[in-house]
Amino acid sequence: MQITNLEEYAKTYRESVENPEEFWAKVASQFTWREKWEKVLDYNFSDYYSKWFINGKLNITENCLDRHLETKKDKEAIIWVANDPNEEDRRITYGELHQKVCEFAGVLKNHNVEKGDRICLYMPMVPELVIAVLACARIGAIHSVVFAGFSSNALASRIQDANAKVIITADGAFRGNKIIPLKAWVNDALDSCPGVESCIVLKRTQEEAEMKEGRDYWWEDEIKNAKPLFDAEVMDSEDPLFILYTSGSTGKPKGVLHSCGGYMVYTWYSFLNVFQYQEKDIYWCTADIGWITGHSYIVYGPLLAGATSVMFEGVPTYPDAGRFWKIVDRLGVNIFYTAPTAIRALMAKGLEYVNLYQLDSLKVLGTVGEPINSEAWHWYHTHIGKDRCPIVDTWWQTETGGIMISPLAGITPTKPTYATLPLPGIQPALVDNKGNEIQGNSVEGNLSIKFPWPSMIRTTYGDHERCKNTYFSTFKGYYFTGDGCKRDEEGYYRILGRVDDVINVSGHRLGTAEVENAINLHSSVIESAVVGYPHEIKGQGIYAFVICDLHKLENTSFEEVKKEIRDKVSEVIGAIAKPDKIQIVKGLPKTRSGKIMRRILRKIAEGDTTNLGDISTLLDPSIVESIKEGRISN
């Protein structure tokens, strides 16, 4: 099922559009099914539902692990590299991973976890996280991985929304030269989560951790007391596999739900083709499993393909900015997949950290999380790829489950800043603001998808109306991505960024409402408005315009208040959401109906104040001038 040249891509793409059900049935037939599906697809984009491989029975972990045991039992599935460069690698074969997953499945069963129960994971980037994820899937429990950089409040809200029965965590996490007190944060979160029956804690940092009797258990002790569970739960293709929370344009995070069969088929197919994976390749995705990239292209995609995958606990600049490149050389990495944010951060450190290394094992480079800017693309191509490695600039979302638009490595001619062409089975459309499809090339519009694909979002957990309203109501008959997009004269797609109230910070989508809600919790804040602005490292930074009650600030400087606001945001959401710039303002540009004109604030934050449009309709046009005068420029 791997495409090998451009002509084959064109032929395959045409077939996938002309007869999508036949195409996806052929792809799905590569897997182990307990019972074959009765029908490939049933969907409706109006009253949204999308069902794939209907009544097919399977377990995704049998396809990740069991089916490889005959031929790949001794092949390395995971090469784990610690945060500390002096700590020894861990190399786990497919046979060993299968055994460990079955052992932890037994632990979960000892804690009365049943099919359909929700399990929250809040862990460092260690192999036990992969083991726990797969153990959940093996027994039919729905895993919900929460990025271990989120605050205890953010964690609690996700546990509550999913009504999680068990949480799996660690005493702490190593991140660069810091130790993150994960168990302490979990304890804070569980104060408001009475529904959690068990908390299983891995020893990682050996920090002292407060354990509550009857609720908290050490991973290592539980493994000793558990009987391995080798029989996998038989799942329906449409049974839920996982919930992953993403930030939306309202304050409440939304739980994107993916199901077993379609997600399995698409992540495997996209992994195999985008990266042109070959049997002996060493593949490394630097993402965190707390995000969709880690789910699809560290855990499921590579394991379904029987690949050897590197998993890294640390950060790219510790102990110095050559850490990525040292690992590439030491392990002989062939395929390297990272974020533009990381590339820009390493660019800023200079070539002295790159020139120490050969990087001659690399064959394919990839980027993910946001569109890569031209300067970073050329630096990556020249200095890391040595002008010989194709760059796959991948566009996709938490909601899509897998890569949607991307070059196929070494097959699709690349163009800096362009995601290029859709994968087979993906039917993108550009629509205008009235929902009319824009035909032809050299056009720009709202990126939408006009036909379902197997790994698409099934619902937002516990609130299907929100799913329909967010993705299927803006343009009737289309899944709306929320991104603006250009299609050039060659039919290549270039993603232009969000058109809704979501900011893409270092590849992580944060809803403006969620950040504003956190800012507004500060006792001196009356109201706030948050927008994104271009940031040379993060892609987008967060610019906050804040109205304060000056009477409450008599003995406090603006700088102190700004620090307190940043601390509050970090406490409520996590450090990733801290505003880069905070401007204290007298008022916000509002229409007479009270709507904040974010378009104006966005232009001011970007430093483009020459064309703000007609401001005469604002309730108080003079506010705009005062905001312009107080703009923070650096």
C-alpha cells in the first residue's frame, strides 16, 4: 500500500476520490480483524455522524503488537532516550512491549477497569506511558492523555469532563534541568475529582510523593501483584479508542473522541506513505504523547507499521542546543519529525551546535504543528538535511487524527511553506465566506473537507452538539478546519493560519476564551482580550489587552500585576499559555452591541496600524488611539 512515485500517487488519488469505499476497504484489508466489516462507510455531514468499517471487530493492540510477534518479536519497537544524557537508553523489542502491555492490562483489571471506562494519563515521556496507553486500548478502556505541562486546575477539568475512573502518573518528571512535581499536582487536582478511584504512580524522579492510602498505588508494586492479561478485548470498529482535549474558542476544553477501526487504518496508511518508511529505518518523532502528534506518530502509526521508533524524554536545548543532532548521529536516525518552533529555537542558537555532527544517516525530515516559515525551512533543509533530505511539511489537526495534506517524502516535489497535496482519500475544498466552493487554482479561501476519511473526529465527548456546531455548521456539507488556505497555480496548498479565535503557540492550539478566562480570575482585572501575533520562535505569541481596576492597584506597579497575571494563567492552564505581552488599557474597542473587535486588536498587536478599517461604528473610537499609543513593540 506504499506509493512509490508521482504517477502512482496521481493514479491512487484519482481512484480514492472516484471510489473511496473500495479504496479504504483495500487499505483496511491489510489488518487483523476478528470479524470483517459489513459496510465500509455511513455518514451525514448535516446531522453529523461518520461510521467506518461498520460492525467490524478488532483490537488495535493486536495490530500494533501481536501480529508482529511471528516476524518481529526481537525487533526494537522503542529506543528510549533519557533527559539526562548520562542515563542509559532503554531498548524495548516488540516481544517485550507485548509482555509489558499485557502485564499492565492485568494491573488495570485488578483496579476494576472495564471496557468503556475512562483512564487519565499524566506522565513523563517514558516507555511506561506507551505501555499504559496500549494497556487501556487492549482492555477496551478509553485513554485520555493530558500533557504533563498543564496545571493541576487544567488537569482537574479534563478528569472531571471525562469522568475518569483511574489516573496514571509518576512521582515527577525530568525536563531539562528541572524536576516537575507531577504527583503533587495530581494530588491538588484530585481534591476536586472524587470520582477517581485509583491513582497508579510510577517512580521516575525518586522525589518524595504524598500517597493517599486506599487510592494511591506504586506502579512497581502493582505489576508484581498482577497476572498478565494476554486476551485482548474484542472491540467494534466504532467503539471509542481515546479522548484528547484541545482548546476551543469557548473557555471549556473540548474532548475530541476517536474510534478504533478508522483511526487504525488511517494512521498506518499515512505514516507509511508520508515518511516513506522502510523496514530498517530508525524513526524519531520529537513530539510529546500528550498531543495528537504523539498519539498518531509515536504510538499508533509506527507500531502498526512494525517500525523502530525513538522516544525522547528531554528538551532540544538540554544540556545544550546540539542534543537533537547528537542523538541523530548516535542512533543513526533516518527519519526525523519535529516542530517549526524547535527548528527556530535551534536556529537562534547558531550553527556551532550543528556543525559538530555528521547527520549523514538522515533520509527524511518532517515538520508538524504549524506552517513552517521560509527561513526555517531553508535552514532545516540546508544545515540538517544537507540539501539532500526531502522535507514533509505536514498539515493536520487533533480532529483529523492523521496527516491530511503533505508531500510524500522523495515523491512530491516540495515548495517552502507549502503543505503541497492531499493524501489519497482526502478531498479538500476552499470555500468563500458564504460557503460556496472556489474552483480552480491561484485562489484563497476557508480550508474545508468535503468527504469523510477514516480517522476523523467522531464527537466531542459528552457534547455532540458542540462537535456539530464547531466543525459542520459554518459551511453546510463540509468539515470546516478553521484554517485559511491558498491554492497556488500548481494546485499546491499553503495553510495561512487560524481564522477563528484560536492561537497556535509552538504548534499547540489555545483558545483565546480559555486564556481570557484565566486572566480574568486575577482580582484586579475587569476585562481582557487576547490575540495572537507573529513570534519569531513560537510562530504565534499571545498578546493580552487588559483592563484593570486602578483603585485596587494603588500600591502595586503594572509590572507586578503583569507578573501576577502570568502566574495566574500558568496556574490555571499551564506555562505554555502565559501571555508574552500584556498591555494595560483603559478600554477595549467594542461595537455598540458590546462585541470586541479583535480584528483591530490583532492588527495593533502585529504592529500594522495603518489600515484599521472603519472605526466610526465603535462605541468609543478614541479607545483605539490610546491602545495604539501604548502598544508594546518588543
